Amino acid sequence: MNQISLAACFSKHVCKSLVVLILLSISFESSAQFASNDGITPREKYILKIKERRNSSRYSDSIFYSQGKKLVWSDFSGRPSSNSGFAAITRSGFGMHWSEDFDGYTTIINLTVPVYFIKSKSWVKQHARKDYELAHEQLHFDITMLIAQRFITSLQQMDLNHNYAAIIQQEYRKFYNQLKVIQNNYDAETNHGLIKSKQKEWKDWIEGELEQFL
């Protein structure tokens, strides 16, 4: 099964998926002291620490993914487009930013990967405020979390070196593209949720994949 990215609508039940790419500003410093650490393995010299942002403020325009919190229709605060044939739109994505610490021996790369839903850019028309349609939208958000976790896992399995900034950005773009593909396949194979048997297959697959990480 092919799979991927973010948002669903129902033109009288049709869903559309949109993906937002946010690459937060990144700053880092390199250190010439690395050259003198002969005998230290790459993983000892460059250690990746992951910190995911999960907390959301009720005053924020973003909801950060939390396993215990599902989307509700009141989260879709954007104004519906009267010109759109879609009944709902979800905007979500994952970003990244990092900082580094150096103790004279090892570089610690502190990476944060926020997985977010944008309330003001997500909307629903009144006739689509139903549980089934909302479940379809939730799975778009779940897919985003799944690909973010795959991105993190890929980095954790690498031996990073002094060129880690370029490596991280390259991996980020790769998994962002994967996100778009899976989201589009999800909508195509389920016909935006209208094919209920396919919708169930995707639900089972996504939930099973997420169990590996959450």
C-alpha cells in the first residue's frame, strides 16, 4: 500500500489535504577543538538529543500533537471558503530547530521536532461536522506525527559528524516529501474517506505504525 500528508475535506463529503513546511531558524557554532579528539568515535563526538514539543496554549494558534488529545471541530477556527467544493480543510505539519552544547569533548545537538495543527488555517462547513469526517481529518494529523517519528528515528540511527547541519536538513526534506506522498495516497485510496473499507484499512495501518513510536 502506498501512503502520505495533511488535511481532509468533504465536498459534500470530499476531503483535501494540505501540508505546511516550517523550517525554523537554525543557528550553530562549529569548534576547531574536534580535530584534537583523536580516538573518539563519531557518536561520542556528536550526540543527538530529541525533545518533542507537545504542550499547547489555549491562546496559541497551533495545537501540538499529543497522543491523549484528539482534534475536535472547534479546533477548526478558520473561515470556510464559499468558493471551495470541499467541506473541510486541515492544515498541519512538522518543523525542526536545534541548539548545540559543547563541553570541550562532545557536541550535544538538541533537536526539537514540533508536530502541529494550525487552527486559523483549518476550517469546516456546517454540514460536515460529523464524527466520521472528523476521524478522517484526525488520521491526516496522525500521519504527520508518524512521518515526524520516522524522521527522528532516521537521525538517531546515524553517526553524525561535523557536517550534521546539512545531514539533518537533508533528512528533513526527504521525510517532508514522504509526508506529501503518503497524505495524497491516503486521500486517493479512500476517495477522501468515502470508501469506508479503505478508510478502515488506513486507520488500522496508521494506528499500527504509530504504536512503534508512542
